[in-house]
Amino acid sequence: ITTYMDVLEELNRRNIEYYLVYPERRLKEEYRNRAIKRGSDNQFIDGFFSRWDKHISDCDSIDAPYKYVLKSNEYLADIIDKI
């Protein structure tokens, strides 16, 4: 599911449980390089990574029922069985 605050807040209002999975703040360059390697266009890369700190702060602050913060070189596929 998306990590946009409006969506997460609505899920909370409706008492719908979800998992919020997002990377550690310090991994901005790692994730930027992932986006470049998978062929994301410059407009996406510039837009998304210019908002990185706010996005991670929002994820940190939301009261998610279940939260997992990805570490370096960790992907959702690596932890899906854990959650």
C-alpha cells in the first residue's frame, strides 16, 4: 500500500490494520541509486528524492498498526515472511 499520509490516516480512522514498510532515513542515496538502476526517469527521481526527509519523517510519525524499517540492502521480498 502507498505511504501517502492521507491514505494512512484514513486507514487509521477506519481501524484498518496494515503494515508500513519503509527504509531508514540514512539510505537516501542507496534508494536513489536503486531508482536509477531500474530505469526511473529523472523527473520521478528528482521529485521523490527532494521530498525524502519529509516522507521518512511522515512515516516515522504515523501510528501504524505494524511498522518495519528496512535496513541497507534489504528489500520487501527479504522480510515479507517475517511480517
